[in-house]
Amino acid sequence: MSNNFVLELKQISQAYDRQLVVKDLSLTLTRGEIGCLLGASGCGKTTVLRTIAGFEPLLDGEILLNGECVSSSSYLLPPAKRKIGMVFQDYALFPHLTIFDNVAFGLKGMDKAVLIHRANEALELVGLYSDQAKYPHEISGGQQQRVALARALAPQPQLLLMDEPFSNLDVTLRERLSMEVRDILKAHGITSLFVTHNQHEAFAVADRIGVMHNGEIMQWDSAHNLYHQPVSPRIAEFVGEGVLITGVVRGNNQVETGLGLLDGVMTAAMATDTMVRLLVRPEDIIHDDNSQIKAEVLRRNFRGANILYNLLLGNGDLVQALVPSHCDHQPGEKIGIRPDVRHLVLFPIHTQSKEL
């Protein structure tokens, strides 16, 4: 039933100049759940956010908030009446207003005592109560992001939307702040949906992630399931690092590959002798000088503690291996490897042409 959900998108579509940018997209969020739309630029994820906020009309479908329709092809509830908080990519802070006044801006028209209480409460929530007299240029980028979050939360919205909220921050700060924001949202049971092109952010913050491509959600799932149980080759290659190698199913939970006969748990039942593509992650390949399986180093990516090797198998397939960096090998060298593939994520080869 719809009233179980804070947010429900029912087969929504949107177009610009007759070009569909969102196609029959559906998702739900329950109270306190954090969702994420993950995809490359131009996939339609920000358009979805704008339709939920009420900034864009719908071509088709319905958007429900707490069971009530706020958008359809024939109806559009104004943004100001939706009780939705929004954090924009550039934060959109007013440079001439103090931190307190920026947070209080969305509370205009409220009783003054309530306004002061709400603004202070939101600043306390994000750890900036003591900085409320400062101006945006006097605080760091990470603090500005938290001011934007406080401003969105001060009116006590039923849903929080965030558009690439960490993209303007450096890598280290982005990682720390994304965890801080998740902690704040979870501690106060705030239902939220954000969009990003960054998988690490999506995995760190969201309970459920929708991988988007060409205006459609290809899989709406937990980070663990997207990584270990992708529903298509496209998602298998898009999420995390890994490659698809050729193989033949030889029996229950067994696949013959260029890495030998692999035993593991099949994520989908396959008939014996089916030609398949098998997902192999870098952590599935162990460097072992004593192994009979040899692979040629094609390329190396030094990452400090580890080196990511691109390796050529004897049958022409490529795999990757994440190896401690004291095992230093150069392109052209042959190294011993052994497989440790526990999840046999398989895709029949004849379905490849049907993928998006």
C-alpha cells in the first residue's frame, strides 16, 4: 500500500523537446531510508530529483508523498507545498547573510521564537551552532555543505533531496562528510534521496541504490546486491571493478574457464554446457608464485598499499588482480595467480545483445 512509503514513483516519464529523459521509472522509499540514483552525466538522475521537488511536470506516471499524489500528467502541487528539503550542488548560500540567517531563510513567516528555535536546532544538528554569526566565506567548503543541509532540514521536511551534495569537495573531505551526513540522517530518521555519479559515495551513504542508464533504473537494490548479484552484464561492469570472462557450465556450481574449473555459489541456475560470461573481481584473483596458472602483466596501476594489475590469461581473456604493492611486477612479466571466485555471477552469452 502506498501509505507505507514516504516516497513512491510510479512509472514516471519526462521529456525535453520530445526527447524522453526519464522512462517509466519506479521506486519507493520507506521512512528513514536513504536512497541514491547513481549514473553518469545525462542519464536523467537530476531530472528525477527535479520532478519530485515539483520543479518539473510529469509527462506520465505519478509521484506520491506519504500516500498523496503530488505530481501526475494532469496535476502539479507547487514545490513550496510539498514539505521537501533540497540541498543543491553549489549549496546556494547567500554570501551577505550570516550562517544563522542562511538557515533561517526558509522559515520566514514563522513565529519568531519558533524560527530561532528551529534554526538553532538545525545548526546544532550539523555541529555549527557556535559558528552561526560567521558568513559563508569565513567557513570551509565542508562547513558550507553542512549549512546547506541545516537550511534544508530546519523546516522539518518529510523528504530530503540532495543533488550531487559532495561533488565540490576534495576526495578526503568528501569521504568523511558523506559518512557524517549519513549519521545525521540516520540518527534523526530523515528519509532522503540523493543523486551522484560517484560509486563510493553511493555505497557509503545509501541503503538502496538505483543504477540509472538512459533515463531508466536498471537495478534498484542494496550496495551489496549490486556488487555481488548484478542483474545484467552492464551493471556487473559498471559497479566496482571487474571483468567478464568466457566460460562453460560443467555442473552444479561449476564453471570451466581460462582460470581452470571454478567451484562456487551460482547466483542463477544454468544448464550444463551453457556458454557464459563470468564476472571476476580483482579480489577474486590471488597472486601466488607457486600456482600453475600464469598470466602476463599488461598494465599496472600503483595505488600505494596495492597495485591493480591487468593480466592476460592463456586463452586470451583479461582479468584484474589487486596485489600488495611489495609484489612489484612490470608489464611483460608472467606471474602466478590462483582464483578465489566464491560468487559465480553468470550471464548466458546469447543474452548479451539484448542488454541496454
